[in-house]
Amino acid sequence: MRMKEVFQQKDRKPLIPFITVGDPDMSTTLDLIRLLDDEKVTGIELGVPYSDPLADGPVIQSASARALAHGVTLPQVLELADKAREIGVTTPLILFSYYNPILQYGPKSLVSQARKAGIDGFIIPDLPWEEGREMSAYASKQGVDLIPLVAPTSRERVRQIVSDAQGFVYCVSSRGTTGVRHAFEQEVDVFLDTVRKWSPVPTAVGFGISHSDHVQRFLQHADAVVVGSALVRKIEETGEKLTNPDRRNEALDEIRQFIRSLMNTVRTVNS
């Protein structure tokens, strides 16, 4: 329900941040979720740490490695989501996980437990659309959205993939892994317009979006933008302060200002 409603809420900013759960620690992740909720973003992607994140670039790989070193697991991510709901977080929470941890947990059981924990959607980057039909059915029965990914390389299949999309469609901006980029191919605008035309649900674009110019450009062609590596890098840069009780609020304010710098552009686009 939250995913369907949030794109229509005028006070929400069309920004979907990604954070790696457990980096630098679980209590800080909860504070970051609260911060992003206060900033009224459209959704929050909760990255489940994984040892072989093939779609992720070095920034998110390093964050996953740090979280795994702290022993962060998929069940702990669900527990954290539940705590976020307990403290009043209302922003849609999207579980971003590779399929192996889900398979180990049990897909049907995970969908049920995730819904109880307050998860609104799943993004599973290494689960092909054809092989995700059963998972999608489980999720739909529980009122959770399995969000499809489409990339420029899959343009011929886009119409089929988005035909029964749930929540929103995640459009990959470029080939390769995630990571901060300085430039994007012009063809991506046409790709995004095509997806938006065919999709029955809103569209969001991610991979490489790192500053306001990117946000300004892509909101002309999609309903929201996903900011991952740039935010995760900011968290890494402020890591020592985040884990220092005397400087924690200072670090959180730096992260808040980074988010607001992107949102200022969003307000300009939507005005």
C-alpha cells in the first residue's frame, strides 16, 4: 500500500536513497533511516550485505565487506526494519538483496517475515524476470512489491518485463556496475522515456547518480532517482565521526545536507 501511495504524495521528494545495513554499524543505520524518513524521501533501499555483489561497484562492495565483518545477516536486516517501524518511520522500505541469501532463508518465508517487519518491496538484481515469477506471486499475496530492473541492454524485453510491474520499475542508467559517474550516454534518455511510456507504474533511475546535475537531468525522464554509491561514500567519509558519540550529530548533519542538496534540485524541477 505504501509504495502505491508514496509517488502521489506531493510532500515527498522523488529521491530513493540506498544504504548498506550495518555500515558503519546497526545503530547508525537506524539513525540514517530516521534521518531519511524525516527528509521525506520516496523510499529507502536497505542493502543486505553480500560477499559477492556482482552488480555493485567498489564503494558498495567495501560497505558490504565492512558490514559483513560486523556479522550483519539478512535476519538482522529484517529486525532493523521492524525497529524502524516501531520508532515511527513511515517511508517505504525496500529490501535490496542478491538471491542467494533469500534462497538460504526460504523465499516464501522471507516474504512473510519481511511484510511483518514492515518491508514494502524487494529489489533482487540477480534474479531474472523469468525466474522470479514464483517469488513475485509470493510477494503479491503478501502485499509486497517485487520491483523489476530493466537496463539499456534489455530494451527488446522491456515491454514484457514491465507489463505486470509492481511498485515501480528500476531503470539502470548504464551498463556495468554501480558507482559514481561523471557522464552518461545520451541514449539513456530515450531508453528512460520508452520505459516510462510502457510502464503501468512509476519509474526510477539509478546507477551512478551522484549530484544535482544528474538529478535535474533524469527527473525529466523518470519519476524518481536512486542515489546509492554517492551516499554510501558519504557515509564512509564520515564513518569515524558517526561512530564517535561526541561527533555523531555533526556527521549526521553532513549527510542531511548532502541529501538536501539533491532535494533542492528536485524542488526546482517540480516547481
